[in-house]
Amino acid sequence: MIDGSFFKKIKKIKVSELASICGFRMIGERDFLISDIATLKSATNKDLSFFANRRYISDLKKTSAGAVIITESNIADLPQGAVGLVYLNAMIGYAKALNVLCSEEKHLTRICPTARVHKSARIGSDCYVGEHVIIEENVEIGDNVVIGHNCVIEKSCKIGSGGRIRNNVVISHSIIGDNVLINSGACIGESGFGIIPTGKEMIYVKQLGRVIIGDRVRIGANVTIDRGSIEDTVIGNDTIIDNLVQIAHNVRIGDRSILVAQVGIAGSTKIGNDVVLAGQVGVSGHIEIGDGAIAAAKSGIAASVEAGKIVGGIPAVDADTWKRQVAFLKMSVTRKKSG
């Protein structure tokens, strides 16, 4: 159930109307006003739910939900009386339904009194600037941007229209596209790890590049993206970066790639389009990961990866080889114990 103290109540529409808007095929004749969104276990006969993971098949078969978003293959698993809303991908269908039922709350459009905005900064229309925000000289912010409390936007940064920047975010040396979401605690544009040990002292190499972020990028909480040393650090359009990810200087990431929590990418590595790096993947510097490549969780990538490859392990190798390595190690240990 959705907690109304944090979220607006859902839009009240009939199941048939939701099906029409979202392109669902409706199975069953019972039409009703949707009262809430709930899990298969907790739903009542006026709630909407969804089924997108085979682990919960028993919950689907026993659910009391009034309507369930499912795929064609699970129509037979619906309990009697439940309405099926059939879509090619149940999770995408659920996302479409949420966009209809949970409209975005309108934000305030004002600059809070404790915010400090330099006179040379340009802020677009319908923006919100939170308490204790600092916006330095020559910053440009587009229309309909929300900047949360305690953020710092350093000089000459540019933020496109429709951005959502949560609380305690620091941005420097950056040009950011339209409709970018940056969650709380992120730090974008700080200097990279340009340190050279000489044996007597540590020499710091000045970092003179920028961070360039495309459109519709989502950046998680406490992510750090370092600016380039001379060339720029670049994040492509529609790329998703989960919480606690570190991206070093001069890294280039293509469009629609996914970096899951605690990924770390060393400097000057190039990552293509549609790449998936699962949780805690570590990537060495100065290598390339081709379009569509996938790395399993906790992989250590020390060499370039061809487009479309699936890799795993430390050091990362072809996924089939990695699985055989794991199986062989397990058998070797088992034999040693039994012997």
C-alpha cells in the first residue's frame, strides 16, 4: 500500500480506462475503480498489482488483487475473479501504469530566502531553489529545474531544463543536459586522482577538463564523477547510474548504459552504448568495453571487452569460462575434503 504521508493518492480511474491508456489487453469482465497499488500478497479486490518475477508465482495464484499486470504466459495462473492486464513485458506495463496513476507533484517556483545566487547567474522560469543553496557566477540553469536544499553549483556550470537535483549535491566544472535527475549527496566535477608518487613526495597533476552529461541521465545518491584531466569525462544520454558509483577522470560512457551500485571505473576507460555493469564491478583504466557488453556482479575487468560479450570473475573472462572455473574450484575443494 502507498503511504499517503509521503506520496499523493493515486488517480482514481477504472481498470478498463487504464487498459485503454496503457495498451493493455484486458482479461475478465469485472470493471472497477482502482483504489490503490499493492503487492500480490497484500492486495485487496480493488487494488492493482503486477507479476514480473517467477519467484512469486505462488503469490500470483493466491492473490486477492482486483487486477494484475501480467504477460500472456501467465493468464492461466490468475485466480478466479482477478482481472488480467496483459502486456508484452509486465514490468514495463507496471511502469506505464504508474505514470498514469501517480502524476508528478507540482513543485514550488521560488528562490528561498537563504539561497545565495550570484547576480551574473541566469535561472530559467518555473524553477525552485532550496534553502542555503549557493549558485556562483555565470551559472546557467534552464526552465522548470528543482534544486534541493544545501546544494552548491559552482561558477560557469550549465544545467538544462527539467532537471531535478536533490539535497546536498555539489556540482562544478560541468555541463548537464535536459531532464537529468541527480540524487542526494552526489559530487560531480571534482578533481580526479591525478597523483604521482616520487618516493619523496606526492606530485599532484592539475585536472583541467570538464564533466559533460547528456539528456535524461539518472545519477544515484552519493555518486562521484570526476572531471577530466584535459579531455572531458562524458556520460551519454539515458544512462542510469546507481548509488555509490565512482567514475574517474576522462571516462567516457555511451548511451543507455547501466552502472549498478558500487561500480568503480578507473581513468580514461571508454564504455559503449547499452553496457551493463552489475553491482561492485571494478574496471581498470585505459581500456574499452564494447556496446552491449555485460559484466556480472563483483567482476574485475582488467582488459578490454568486446561488444556483446558477457563476462564474470576476477580477472573477468567469458561468462561460460568463468562458470566452469567456479565449478572446477568447487569440485576440487570438495574432493580434497572427501579425500
